[in-house]
Amino acid sequence: MLKFSIIICVLIILLLANLFPAEAQTVKDSDLKGVFPEATSFEPVKNNEELIYYKAKDSTGNILGAVFMATGDGHSGNIVTLAGMLKDGTVTEIKVLFEDETPNLGSRISETEFTDQFKNKKDLSGVQAITGATISSQALIDSVKKKSEEIKGYIK
């Protein structure tokens, strides 16, 4: 009976680790700067304790835009992306923080060949999905589109 209890506890821990990956919970300053290089500081904006986005500011404190996390349902689980966005809605850059997609297929959403398509784009409809990894690609594209529309309402 004790072995069964231990196995159940381990399975619960593994399940929770996949639902709430550590990589997606921590955003480093270097990640923020990586998707919004023009900003010199980032101020978290929260609703109660929930992080909504970061204000991206210049050296004088002017708000340049925002950095936010977007989550989509990929082929094998959640895809968590960090994106920078100017006040006019232009995406500055993205970085995949977490994905558990099929190696050498869906995992290619983290490669610069794919992520560079988002650089300085206001309209993401031209971003091309990766052949053979359409579900993963589209999940990322759709999550960034949806979250950017939400965040635009906060930073105008």
C-alpha cells in the first residue's frame, strides 16, 4: 500500500510540473530585454497577484510598450511565449519560454527561422507555420495574436 501511495504522489507531482512548468513561471530581465531591446526598465503590472504584463520603459520613464506572456495549446502541451509589443501593436520580438513539442518538428517553433517572422510585425497574419508542425506553429501564432489584442487595450 505504501508503494502505491508513493507512486500516486510522484504521478501528481509530475502532472503538476507539466501543467505549471518552472520555465514559464520565471521571466529573467535578460528575457524581457531580449524581446524589447529598446527598453531600459520593466515594471510588472498585476491584477491582485496575477501578472498581466510588464510596462517597457525608456531611460526617462516613458512607456514604450509592453512585454507579455502568451500561452497556447500545442500538439503535446502548453507553449509559453514571451513577446514585446510597441504601443501601436507592433510585435518587437518573441521568445519561446516553454514547449514540450515533438523534437525536430514542433520544437522548431523555438528556432530563429520561425521566431524572426514576428520581428517588427503589426499584422501577424503573414507569419508562416512550420511544415509538419502546423498545430504547434498555429498555437503559438494564435496565442500571441490573442494576447497582444488584450494587452493593446491596457497600453494605449
